[in-house]
Amino acid sequence: MQWPARDYGLSRLDAYQLITPAGEAPLAHVRDTNCPCVAEIRKEWLPAGDPHGGLHRHLREVAALLPRH
């Protein structure tokens, strides 16, 4: 719940209420309970924000300046 709260300005409770029904966690061949899994949410379901402190936006701007071959 930390990254939606941080990157999209949600409270932890609002982030929890968003992620709980909208999150997707496909699992297969679970053998070890200590093994991590991935949870996902569709980008179009997230509120407007500047994820990762604007890092993605900055990288897109830098990439636009690079010469194309």
C-alpha cells in the first residue's frame, strides 16, 4: 500500500481500498510459502500522479532527445 499512497497522494486506507478489489496476483506452482509473488494493477485504474518522483517522465524526456537511427 506504500507506493500508491506515495506516488498518487492516496491515504493508506484509500490505497488499500483501491488495491484490494483491483489488484491481480496470478499464481502458479506455489511450492514454497517463503517465495515472493507479484501483484499488479492496471494503469488506467490509477489516479493521475507522478510515479517514482517523476523518474519515468524524466527518462521519456531524455530519450526524446537521443538521435534515432
